Amino acid sequence: MTAKPPSLLDWHIAAPAVGESFKKLDPRRMFRNPVMFVTLIGAALTTAAAFTAPASRGFVIQLAVWLWFTVLFANFAEAVAEGRGKAQADSLRKARKDTVARRLHDGREEPIPAPELRQGDLVVCEAGDVIPADGEVIEGIASVDEAAITGESAPVIRESGGDRCAVTGGTRVISDRIVIRVTAEKGHGFLDRMIAMVEGARRQKTPNEIALTILLAALTFIFLLVCVTLKPFGIYSATPFPLPVLVALLVCLIPTTIGGLLSAIGISGIDRLIRRNVMATSGRAVEAAGDVDVLLLDKTGTITLGNRMATAFLPAPHVTPERLAAAAQFASLADETPEGRSIVVLAKQQFNLRGREVAEQQAKFVPFTAQTRMSGVDFSGANGHPPCAIRKGAAEAIRVYLDQLGGQFPAAVSQAVDEVARAGGTPLVVVEDRDVLGVVQLKDVVKGGIKERFAQLRAMGIRTVMITGDNPLTAAAIAAEAGVDDFMAQATPEAKLRRIREEQAAGHLVAMTGDGTNDAPALAQADVGVAMNTGTQAAREAGNMVDLDSNPTKLIDIVEIGKQMLITRGALTTFSIANDVAKYFAIVPAMLMATFPVIAPLNVMRLASPESAILSAVIFNALVIIALIPLALRGVAYKPIGALAILQRNLLIYGLGGVVIPFLGIKAIDVLVTALKLV
Amino acid sequence: MEAADWFQLVVYVAALAAITKPMGLYLMRVLDANGRTWLDPLLRPLERLTYRFVGVKPDCEQDWKQYTVAMLIFSLVSCLFTYAILRLQHLLPLNPQGFGALSPDLAFNTAVSFTTNTNWQSYSGESTMSYLSQMVALTLHNFTSAATGIALAAALVRGIARHSVKTLGNFWVDLVRVTYYLLLPICLVFAVVLVSQGMIQNFKPYTTAKLVEPMKISVAKVDQDGKPVTDKAGRPVMETHTVTEQTIVQGPMASQVAIKMLGTNGGGYVNANAAHPFENPTPLSNFLQMLSIFAIGSGLTYFLGRMVSNQAHGWSVWAAMMALFLGGVLLCWHSEAAGNPIHQQLGVAAADGNMEGKEVRFGVFNSALFATVTTDASCGAVNAMHDSFTPLGGFVPLFNIQLGEIIVGGVGAGLYGMLVFVILAVFIAGLMVGRTPEYLGKKIQSYEVKMAMLALLVLAVSILGFAAWAVVSSWGLAGLNNGGPHGLSEILYAFSSANGNNGSAFAGLTTNTPWWNTTLGLAMLTGRFLMIVPIMALAGLLARQKVSPPSAGTFPVAGGTFVGLLLGTILLVGALNFLPALTLGPVVEHLLMLHGKLF
């Protein structure tokens, strides 16, 4: 997938789009867009009138031609937007080659075409195999090349259990052997969903799009009424308005600009999201992203750099730092988490301790469990090391452990724990049998620039909530350092879900990211749930977006894209409606000129003749659609400067600009039309 | 455009601003079923008795459908009641002049007219209506139609202010409380003030006086049923009378005038309406009448701000109304003061502008101001002939009505009409701040847009549709006494006025014919009830929504930008529809006048 958008004039997209514009003239398809449907009827009526027009046939023919162009330009805008998606879909489709899968049946492998795989089937993939369908790894570990969907060439690790078990059909195993349980059948896989999204095949109108369509349809109806009733008013005033002129007025008044570009805006919004490697399951989700006003962000990886690192050993009274460091290192040897590893590294750096050699002698490692919330090591007493049990864990867990053993938790250590926590660190307490040796300080490193990002979000009216498993003191310190608005400490999946429900009950729209299976309920509950591509299948199913780059910060981009899509629609609607003022001043005086020459002062643009005035307005109306296609595809720029400032800026550009620009444009076209002697 | 007139304009706006807050605060109490007022000792027992008498449970709130149905039933029953009285007038008491029954179409038109708060009068009050008809059939509606409008506005505001509920209040309670606590007491005081200015209030038969100088007049000939006689071409037959004596009207005038103004009804006791010396005796009575037209509508904007806990929003809506009001007044006043260039060339022009059809007592400014006020609000009382205004001077009242009478507007109706535009403005521009449009925390989505646009559609369909029919049908043209663009203006004005429930007329149109009475009646019904139903549906939907709390990303509904946006939306979405028709009417007429052609 290309990160750079193709040029708007890309011939490979524009050329098929021209053909597509004609195909879209099918009235059954046009009917879905009331504004352009009315334009189509108008173009047809004017064409018919061109054959019967007794006088000024050239003028009527030109009108008809430009009315057809108006419809075609709108179709072209939609076709270009779709074409850009199609180019991406084609590259995705290449990845969806039908392969032969190796299905495990009663312990034996049998070849079966991938499309015939059923949910729950087990398949084997070895180095070089293309994974035949979406699924979860239930056995083994492998490196997988996911470039086909993410564009990222570095392979990723997929292993059974845990949060990295999901694999996507169409990706390729590079090393080792894994067994996969199929979770999605042909046609329902991740790749299929992506292709469908990109092509817009199953694109449903979003709520705002529906509301806007209703507004535009109602305006079209009102203007239709205005033009139809103008006929009798004309008869009364002894001014029989010819049909082509009434059609010209109608088409100029109905909001063809936004009507023609509306679907292109929606398609290109999703397209922009895909370019940032985010897959949305529906346009509705993208739109909801614009409305989000609460972001739940995981601390780790989003707000802080990766993981906490050990930064200091704080021994208890009468304990040497070396003893604490040695014990902490022993307790962490079996701890493969980044925190554990950082303790080992710190002990080595500060005291040149190499625990592994010692520990290889007769030590029994106690891994971390959710029940004890501690990890450690038991020495049996053989090979010189005295028998003892070393544990490290959160202060609360150690306190409980000591209570069982009948040990004491020294006040000085308690104080050290609090101090570390208050400073935003995570205290781990180390005990040897019943003696508390001291505290290991783990600290988070807040990402550079994240504070400014949160300030921007605040200006957008979005509140950020940091979610962390840390204790409240630690959480508060990091929250202050990172500049988030609120935090949730010691968060469990249930607490997260509850928090989302509370925010929603208070009228907020919540977005969150998640990767683990236990995030799934919260992802499903959130209005915008962005699952990490590295996450579990459950998480990817639960969210309504998947970030292929697995970058939690991208939520902020997603919000911006959602907002941009809404702003573009609003801006072009405002522009379209504001355009009517100039068109009235062009057409209405021209219509009355013959009967009431006194109307001349209303011809403020001093257009050359009634016919050139009407033609110029219609030409402007058609050309403005083409001129605005780039804006519709690119979207109006969004700046986080607060609602009032954005409103003022956009009202000035698209409201006031929408009033002024057509005056200039119609005048310029009129000069040209007159110079070329078109009428 | 003299200094004294400017001064009066400033005083008028200042006085209006000053009464807005107290009126709004009092409305808060009146429109709260448990609200306390200082009239409680007197009116509370009466209120309770009323509920018991008609069997209303005042604590029982209604959802939007129940509320709307209650309102429709009430309107239907009261309309039939009035129809019956008008048809049986000759059999009923308090008829010293011995007026006969009204024709079916006139009775229909009149009953509908008063039920819908329009008070379009296809008749002359002093020569058609008995005292009983005036006092019971018509004055009843002056109160109840006004109270109904206020109740509906309150229901919509409650829908905006409340959240996660279905109910909007109780129609019967709102109706009773508005009538008892708001309209009756103020009218009582107001009527006394008007009597102090010289307005009459009695039950005497009309008196006659011999004219010092007999005069000849030309009037439309009527048959026995009171219908105008027409010739073969469908034009009314005129006959000449010599008048030697004058009949001087008497009756209970002050009581009806007070509510006619306060309730933005506008139906005159006499045909000359507020131009008649009895119905508008002094400059002070003129000023107070104009102020009372805007009083409740203006107070309702404060009520809105209070109810939604965003007073700045209430004042912003008020400011938008005032901007449109001042624009109208200045254009109308300027055009009237500039006068008619042809009169000036002929040397017959009055010194201070176009005085044709105006009371010398009020002059150009007070006529222009009154015309603007009465059409901004859907009052329809007049103190000058709008038909005789200069083309652009007459354009202003016509345009005001076509905007939907949202500039302060009819009591209640003005606010709910304005809120439709607020919702449209919020929807169109709201997208531009990058969120699903929100109005005071409520999302504006397809259903809300549909209802708002339906209300707008009703306006355009009814005005343009009926007027287009009239200008090409012999029935429509039969009533027309002026040709050309001015005739078109008259027809547009008639249907705009009926549909907007204004009731004022560009005279020059004989509308007491079955076709006109019926179509105008239908336009009044459409403009009132077809507009109300979508608006009440909107209220019901808004009440049910949750509220999203405001943030920096929330669309601002107060302040200069919002006012500008609202004005832009009103002018672009509301007004542009009527521009082509208006161009063929007053605009062309104005340009022709500049070239020396009159109609």
C-alpha cells in the first residue's frame, strides 16, 4: 500500500473515471442522489427543448450541453474517489491468492483449497507458506511477513497464547511452524473486509451524510417549487419563461456543488484513513471519530516510551545497596518482561553483578502470577548459596506476603515506596525471607512531544484519560508530566469497561485503543475502538477500526480525519448555498429583461446579454464542481484552534467566499462567452 | 427621517430591551405548572376549579403526540364553536344593529382565521359582527390562540432544555396558566390604560351624525348575501353612493384591542383597525400598542435562555431578531420618507414623504414602524394602508411575513419559527467545526433536519402554491382591483399573510368571495397546524436525547458569529425562495415607478 496519495491527475485513475462517469448516468443509480437526479431530468428536458426551440437554438443546445456536463462532472468526482480506492483494492487483492491449505484432520495433514476452509479448522503453516485464512495461532511461534497488508517489510512475531496470536490470511510465514485455528471463512476475512471498505462496495451512508442528503433534497424540492410557480407568475406578468431558462435557474439554485461532491467526500475520507494504515469497518466509525470527545489512552507505548525501566536501588536501613541489587537481580532472572530485564541490566551496570552464573546452581524460579502478583527465586541451599526465598513485587503484594510469614514492613521502606510513587515511578519491594531489603525504582519515560499533542486535543475539545495499571500516586505523577486531563489507575478490563459506560452515560463519545483479548469488551463498547493489528483476533473483531501499524498514537490522526470529513461536507454545503446569491443576480434580471427593461440595475455584474448571463451562470455551476474535486478528495484542513475560531475561519472562507467568488467567476465566464461569440 | 423619529426608534428598542427580562422571568413562573406568582391567592383557586371542571390532571405530563393532539382537539372544537356563533349570529343576543348570519365561506374563513391567530378579516367588523360575536366568538380566540402559541413554544423550549425524557408538559395546564396568569391580568391593566387614552368601551348602539359636507364614494356592489357582484369579466361591479350622514361605531373596544395587540392577533374591532381614532387615539396609545405586540415574543427569548441555562443564547436570538427588525424599519421608513417621485414631479407630494393611505396623526415614521412591527410579529393590526406604501416600503412587510414571522414573531409562533432556523443554521455550519452538529448538547441528525425542513417546506408550498394558482385562475384574478406587479404583490401578500397567520392585508383585493375565503382559510390552517406538527415532533425527539456536555469543540450558539450565521441562514435558506416572485412584484414595481409608471 502506498503511503503517498496518487496525484489527482493520475491518468490511471482519471481515464477509467471518465468512462465511469457515463455509466453512472443510469437513472436508477442517479435516483439515490436527489440533487443530481433533478439535474439529470433538467438536462434531458433541455435537450428535448433544443429540438423544438423555434429561436435561439444555439443557446438552448449550449445550455443542454453544460447541464449534461454538470451531471457528468459530479459523476466524475465520485468515480475518481472510487478509482483511488480501487487502485488500493487491486494491490490488496493480489495478496488474496487462493492457495492450498494444509488442513489437520485426525492428526494427519491433508491438502485442501483455501476457500473450502471452515471456521474451526486447524491448518499447518511452515516457512514459506502463505497463511490461508484469518485465524489464531494455537501452537508454535513464527515470524510472519505482513507486508501485504501493512506495507511494513520487517517481519513480526506470531505465537500461541497471549496477545500476539492473531494471523491474517494472505500474509506469509518466514520461519518456523505454527498451527492455526481458522476464525473467518472465505469472504469474511480481514482482507476481504479491507477490500470491501476500500472499494466502497458496501459503503453505507453515514448518519451525517443521510441528514445532509435530506437537507439537500428538501432544498431541491423548495427550489423546484420556486421555479415551477415562477411559470404562472410569469404568465400573469406577461413574461412567458421558456422551459430551458427555468431549468437553468433551477439547476443553478439547487445545491449541485455539494450534491455532486457529497459521496466523493465520504469515500475519500475512508481513503485517507487507509493511507494512514487504518482500516475502518464502516464510514460510520470514521464519522464517530470526529465526534469523539474522550480518548482513553493506554499509558504504555502511547504516553510513555515502551516500558518502565529500573533507575535506582533504594535499600532499607542496615542493608547495603549491593545486597539489594543482588537479590533484585536474582528475583528478576526468570522475569522476561522488559521491567525484569531492566533490573538485571541496572544491577550489572551499577555493581557489576552477574546473577545468572550463580543462579544456574540449584535455584527454583517462581514466575509472576496474577494471584500472588510477585515473582522471585527459591534457593535450596546447595552449591554454597544459603537457602532462602527472594521475592519482588508491588508493595501491596509484599505486605500480604509478609503478613503470612509474620514479617515486618519497615516504616522507612514504606516511606521510600511512597516517595517513588509520588515521583511518578513504580516501586518494587524486594524481600529475602522475612527481611525487607528495599525498593527498586522503576520509572516511565514520557514520549517527547506528547504533551503538546494533548494540548492540541484539549483545544479540539477532547479530554484525554490515561489508563494504567499503576497505583494512583504513580499514575498522578505521570499524568501531570504528560499533561493528560484525567487518569485511571490500577485499571482492570472491567474498570475500563465501566469507565466507558459512565462517560457515555454522561453524553460523551469515547474512543480507545486496545490489543489484548481482555480489551475486547471495552473496544466493543467504545464508540470508536481501534484495535492494534498485532493484537488478538478477539480485539480485532471487537473494535470498529484496526491500525495496521499498531501505533496507539494514531487515534489522534483518526480523530482528525473524522473531523476533516465533517468539516469538508459542511464547508461545501455552505459554499453551495452561498453561491445562490450571485446566481440570482445573474439569472433573474436576465429572465425579466425582455418584458421589464427597467430591471437593468439589478444586473449588478453588468453581464453582456440575458443569454450570456444565463449561460455563464450554468457554466460556472458546472465548472465549480470540477474545481472543487481536489478539495473534496483532500479535505478541508483541520486546525485544533477551538470550535469558535474554526467556525469563523470557515464561515469567512466558504460562507463569505461562497457569496463573492461566483460574482467574479460568472463575470469572467460572461466576458469569455461574449468574446468567443458563443451566444 | 428626522431626529425626533430616530429618538423614538431608540426609545422603542430600549423599552423593548428593558421589558424582555422581567417578561421572561414572569414567563418562567407562568409556564412552570408549580410556579408561584403574586396572583396566586386570586387565581390559584380558579385554576384548580378549571382543571376539575374540564377533568384535567395537572400533574400528568404529555409526550409530544399527546400534547399535539390535545392542541389540535382544542383548536378544532373552539373553531367549530366560533363557526356556529357566526352562522347563528342573527338568532343570538347582543346584536343591537341586527346583523344577519355570515355566509358559510365567510364564517369558515373567519373561524379559521381567529383560531389560527391570523385574524385575517374578509369583512368589516363594524358592519358585520354583533357585540356577542366580537366579544365571545372572536375575543375568546384572541386569548386562546395566543395562549396556544405560547404553550407550543414552551413545549419546544422544554424539549430543548430537558433530556432523556418523553414528556413536554401538559397542554391544558399551559393553556390555562398562560390565559389566567399572563394574558388576562396584563390585558385588564392594558385595557384600562387604553381607555384612559380615549378608547371606547361600552355596549351602546352605533350613533349617527349628519355630515357637514355630503360626499360621493364608489364601493363594490354587494348582493343580499353580502357577496360582491361581479360582471362577466369577473371584476367587481362598483356603484356610487352619496353619503350624507356618518355612523359612529360604538362597543366594547378597549378589551378587544388590548388582547389583539398583546396576543399578536391583530383583528381590528373596526375595519380601519389601529388607524381609527377610537382604536388608536393618541401617540402614547400607538407606542404602547407597538410595544405590546413585541412584549411576549421578546420575553420568550429570555425564557429560552433561562430554560436552557444559556442566557447568552437567548440574547443572541433576540439580537438576530433585532437586526432583522431594524433592517426592515430603516428600509421601510427610508422608502416612505423618500416618497413617490412622480408625486414630487407633479408637485402634489407631501413634504415628509409618501402620505397616501397614512393617518396624518401618525405620519411617515410611525406608520413605517407600525407596519414593520406588525408584520415582524404575526400581529396584523395596521395603522396605515400597506397597499399604499411605496413599492419598497410595501416590500418590507411582505418580506417580513415571508421569512416566517420570526422577527420576534407571533406570541410563541415567532420563537418556534426562529428555532427552526437556529437548528438549520447549527446543522449547516455545525459540520464546519468538525463534529456532528449539536444544538445545546443535542445532536441534530436526519430526523431533526427532516422536521425542520418540513416546517420550511410548508411555508414555501403554501405561499407560492396558492399564489401561483391565484394569478392564473379567473377566481383569483376576480378579486383583483389593481393590475401589473402591484396586483401580484397584493396576491402574494394575501397568501403570505394567511399562511404566516399575520392577518394584515394589502388592500385592493376583494377577498370576500367563496374561492378567496376558502383558499385563504386553507392557507391559514396549513401555515398554523402543518407547521406545528413537525415542530412538536422535533421537540419530542430533542427531549428524548441525551445531552453531551459542552467542551472547546462544541459549536458556539451565542455571540456575534452565531448571530451572523443565523442571519445568513435566514436570508439564504428562508428568503431566497421568495426572491423571484418578489422581483416580479415590488422590485419591478419600484423600478417602474422610478421610470414614471404606477399601478
